[in-house]
Amino acid sequence: MDQQQAGAQRTSSPAQAARPAAPNAPQGQGQQIQRPGQRPQGAPGQQQPSAPKKDYGKDFRGIVRVAGKEINGEMNLERGLSKIRGIGLNLARNLCYAIERELGIKRSKLVGNLSDDEISKVEELLRNPPLHLSRKHYFNRPVDPSSGQTRHLISNDLLFEVRQDVQFEKDQRTWKGWRHSIGQRVRGQHGRTTGRTGMSVGVLKKAIKMQKAAAATKAQEGSAPKAEKK
């Protein structure tokens, strides 16, 4: 017995040996140990204390509308501009350079702290970015088909122009327009196994086989009574 007890003490881990037993606790229930870095847990059903709210200033606004897009006020200017349709991270970064150079608004400034006058100035700059940036590869229409000028469209203007371009391709009966009209991929992607629309080929073949099998069974059932009459 002494050897068995000594073996059990050797096999027990140091964490189990260091764990204190809960006084007056029911059998099978131990006291919860708070590990390093673990958040303190309250009683079951008790609401946990929330983190203190950040103070961004007196004139801070939680939602700000810029160029027709509602932007979270806690974002800085560079991140907020990238949320507008037609402006990516790269263009937003370069636009912030132009805004900081011409308007004196820092890119690190929160969108919620922008005044109405600053927002109107930023929107005026966003209406025609080619006047403030020189590189054409930043813009979505470096050579406009109708005017031949360098333009950059954002928000609803971009959606309208894209819709007009697709309709123009359809009216001209081009290959792209025909692919657009039947709802298939336009740029030469594979479409045999992925991106198929409508009823799949395999499902169609299965339905045809089932119809043929049903017709064959009906024909057999109809011919059986005739054979019995003979």
C-alpha cells in the first residue's frame, strides 16, 4: 500500500499539487483559479463592466456623410476615404497628400472631428481628382471614351457610367455586349465548371433520363392489359 501511495504522488502533476482545495465546497467542485492575463469573471448572470468610452472631443460626430457615403467617425481621413465607392487604399493615400498640401487637413484627423466647411472642401477636391494628382494610373477613366479627357468617377456617378458602358456594348452588338446580354463571363474566364447560371447540364440530363424512364414504365403498363386480352 505504501508503494502504491508513493507512486500516485509521483504521477500527480505539480499544477494539481499546487491547486488549493476550496473550503466547504461540495464534493467534485473546485475553486476557479485566475490565470495570468485572464480577465476577471463575475458571478453568473452579472453584467461585465464595459470598457470606458473614448473622448474624441465636444464636436465629434459618430457618422459623417462624405460624397454620399456614411462613414464611421472613429476612422481617420485616409481610412474613411477608402470606404467611398471608386476610391481604394492607394488612391485614398495620395488624395490625403493632396488634401494635406492644399487644404491643411492632416490624414490622421478623425472623420468625426471634421467641420462642415472642411467636408465641403474635401468633397470639392474629390469631384475632380485629376486636377490635384498627375499620375493617370490612379484613375478609373484615364481616357474617357466620350470626351477623351482624364476623369475619375466615384459613388453614384461611377455606377451610372458603368451601366451606360454595358448598355453601349449591348447596343453595338459586340462580343462583350452579347456575353453581358446572356449573363455570362466577359473577359475570357473558364465557364465550363464554375460560374454556370441557370439549370446545370448535369441536372438537365438527369431530368431527361427520369422523364424517359417514366414514359417507358407507362408504356409497359399500357401494353400489359392488351396482352392479357389476347
